[in-house]
Amino acid sequence: MEVSVEDLGALRKSLKVVLPKDLVAAKIEAAYKKIKSKAAIKGFRKGKIPQKVLEKTYGEQVKGEVGEELIQGSYFDALEETKLDAVVHPDIRSHKFEDDGSFAYEAEIEIKPVFDLQEYKGVEIEHRKVAVTDEEVDKALERTRKEMAPLRSIDDRGAQENDLLIIDFQGFNEEGQEISQVAGTEYSVDIGSGRNGKEFEDMLIGLKNGEEASRTVEFPTDIANPMLAGNKINFKITVKDIKERVLADLDDDFAQDVSEEYKTLADLKASIAEKILKAKEKEEDGDITDKIMLKLLDNHDFDLPARLVAYEIHELVKELETNLERQGLNLETAGLNKEQLAEQYKEAAERRVKGEFILKKIAEKEQIKLTEEDISQGFTRISAQYGMPVEEVKKYFHNRNDMLPFMNELLSEKILTFLRKEAKVLQVDELQAENKEAGEE
């Protein structure tokens, strides 16, 4: 086997491989032998078909199958011989059987970037020392009060904040055409909750039970729904029912109605404060990991394999398409196209790819590897998260294509846990952190 390498760029290489005629001839002979034993051609007995007839009938098929077999059988040997560390499947640019009986092919590959690890131990990051305010407790208490309040239909006034409306609605674009995805029947809207967007909820204030109305709303560009973002929508609305909440007094009786474990309103408030604190601490813990990764990304500068970045962009677009499908939408109906999204997601994809290379290099240097116990704990965590038996969870990871991403995720978590233990975490209070962030903005 003869192998040569041509540089096409920082990480792109062209691998040219020539396989000797003896090897090629043996593979072709074996292929024809296999065909000869099974082939059925009119006028010839099975197993007695002349070679020239076989070549005329099956020549292209044999060349295709043998060529593929030769490439698959030699590609990794060629990589080993050239010491190239390819990161994606090869792009076979050309392949042919030469006149001298040899077989040649050219594979374009991208290799792993070579870079020096910058400081990753003892990374300094700021960590908010979280606290819970009385205002936060009062807001959470008010949400509980609303959730527990019985509802009663009303007819003597217009809708206001905290009311629950049942409506039929249809959205139209500026040309007066119906937008099928912006419509609802017997649709429930909790005014003031923000679940349907402030603009949508506010337009219903003042409407009365049984009223039919038209409203025009100009939506901001930063809302989540792509059908509404940045668009002016005309709505036709029919109010089917207005329900107001009958709010209970905030006293010890209310606390006892929430749960038997609370004897007084003070007990309930203390429990709410504890839950808020735990949620904030969990969020802040996640923020530590994000800050470590941001510092690692900022401290390292190296070229990235373009095809890996393209793959990550593809995965991000696919993820968006899946989310749109859950809403009954697709890219076209949402006014999006793949070219725009590719540009939009490029930076995020590059950070993903770059972060993976940095973490894997740290793992190599620190000899961080997955153990059977790590994998078992990963299965157990998924089991608890989705309420499934562990054995059922394992069935979802029965093949290599499913297992590899799962193992990569577990390994990344293990590396990040190591980095967190090594990091220098500087405690700052929330107000100090917020003032600093405001100054940076």
C-alpha cells in the first residue's frame, strides 16, 4: 500500500492511497467466484458460466463492491501509517481501478486540532451568595393563593388581571389572511400570568362575557413564538366565559389548607423561603459550570474542523425543527430557513466543538475515564427522572449509536466536576454581582 498526504488547509488533508494489483486481483477473483456459484444466466448451467460472460454481466457490480471493500479495508491502516488523527468520516473524492491492475482512491479528511492546554486548574470565578427576600416569598405565596382559589363565572364586569378567560380566537396577517397556527377554540387564558405573553393577555382586558371583538397587536421581535415575533396580528375574539378567583385570606387556616404539615402561616412562609433558596442555589451551581467553560473557551484559540461545526449546526437546526413540530409548525410556516439558521447558530456550534476538544484534552492529561459505576449511576438518574425501571432505561441504549452520546455526556460531566473542585470560587453577594453585571453591560 502506498500512502501520500496533501495539505488542503490547517486541518484539512487529502489522503491518497494506492493498493497493489495482487491484492486487487485477489479481491476481484473472490467476488466473481462468489457470483459464479449463485448466478443464473439463460443458456448456461449454474456454476459453469464463462468468466467473460460474468464480467460482461456483473462487471460494474463487482467493481463497485470490491472498490468499497478495498476502501473500508485500507482506510484506517492508511491513517495509522500517516499518524493522522481524523475526527470525521472521510469524504471519498475519487476512486478507480488503474490500467496496471492497482486501485487508487483519494479521501479528504479533517484532523484533530493540535493545541496547548492553557491553565484549567484553579480557575477563578465569582459565585453569588444567594439569599431570599420577603418580596420573593410574598410573590410565591400569592401564586399559591391564586392556584388554590376556587373560580366563579361572572357577567357584571369586563375581564381584568387575575381572571381566567375561555375564548375562541383566530389570527389574521396584515393582508387579512387567516393564520392557521394562530387560532384556538375553548382556549384558556390566565390574564397576568404571562404564560400566553403579555401582549396577548393585555388585549383581553375589558372584554365582557359573550362579547365578540377585534384587536390588533404588534408583537416584539424577542418573543419565543416565531409566528408572532415581530409581526402585527389582527385577532377576532369571542369570549365564552370569564371566571374570577375567590382568594382566601392569608392566615393560619390558609396554611393548613395548603398542607397538613403547616400549622401556621409562618410555617408556610418558612417552607417557601427554603424552597426558593434551594432553587437559587441549584441555579447558581449550574452557573459555576457555565463560568468555568466560558473561561476555558476564552483562554484557548485554535482552528476547528469545519465539518464538525457543520454537524453541530445541523443538530441545532434539527432540535429547533423538533420543537416546532410539537407546536404544529415547521421552518417554512415559522418564517425561517436553514441558511439563516446556519449563520445564526454558527457561533454556538463553534463553542460546542471547541469545548469538547478542550474537555477531552483535559481528560487525557488527568486520566479521567468513565467507570462502570459512572454509567450505572447515569442509568439510575434517568430512571428517577422519568419514573422508569433501570432495566427499561438500559433498553434505550442497547446499540452503539445511542450509547456513545450518552457516554460522552457522562464523561463531560465528570470532567466538569473535576474542574469545579479545582476552581477558586470567590463568594460575592447578589447585589454586588448584579451591580457588576450592570456595569459590564
